[in-house]
Amino acid sequence: MNDVLWLVTITGIITLIFIVSVYLISRRVGDMPVILTEGGKLNALHGRFVQGEITIDQYQDQRRELEKHNPENIILEFSRYN
């Protein structure tokens, strides 16, 4: 009977630690600011499309051109590890 009580106690402590950890992590994640991606030129291009300054074809062509000349894509293009 003593072994069962120890098992219940240890299991309870482990469960309590897990619940507290999940609670603290979820609070920490909720406090983090939202980071908006796709800023800069792509965001400006999207804004022009939404406002009706350019057509869908112009938007897609300009987006492809911007993505092609994105520094990360240029590095990947010339990388010897791809």
C-alpha cells in the first residue's frame, strides 16, 4: 500500500509541474507581440493592388520580379550548397 501512495504522490507532482509549465509558457506566448512579415516592397505592392492602382496581372508580374531579386533568393541562387 505504501508503494501505491508514493506512486500517486510522484505522479501528482509530475502532473502539477507539467500543468504549471504549460500555463506559464502559454502566458508568455500570449504576451509576445505579433510580428508582421512580408513588409517592405511586397507590402507596398499589395497595398497598391488593394487600393486598385494596379491590376491583378501587374501585381503578379511585379511580385514575381520582387521575389526574384529578393536578397535571400539571390543567395540561394548562387549558393554551392543547393
